Amino acid sequence: MRLRRIERGHRLIGKLRLTVVRWLLGDRAPDIVRVLFYRPELFGEPFSACLERALRGPSEWSVGERELFAAFVSRLNRCKF
């Protein structure tokens, strides 16, 4: 019974977040955003931490160069962001 309440709470918070994203974008949230918001403790937080290390951690490239590479790859993959 408790697990169902936790699941229901996760869904409600996720739906609220997705509603805000939809309102801001004027369109459906991208799939990666939906995955990050669904169960943040299982995927969203570890994945976000990995991205943070990749984009902000020690590197020969500047933060701006890494962001530019990420934007270029997103464009090639036809991502909306």
C-alpha cells in the first residue's frame, strides 16, 4: 500500500513539472525531460551528475566549447534544445 502512495506522489510531481515545461515551450516536453522527471532518484539524478562532470569537470576544452559541441550534436540529432 505504501509503495502505491509513493508511486502516485512521483507521478503527480512529474506531471506538474511536465505541465510547467509544456507551458513554457508551448509544446510537449522532449523525451529526455520526461525521463528525467519520471523517477529522478533512479535515473534523473545519476544521469544529471554524469552530465555535470562531462560538461563542467576538468578538461582541455573550455565550458563554452563543450556546450557548443553538445548543441551541435543535439542539432544533428534533431533535438529541440
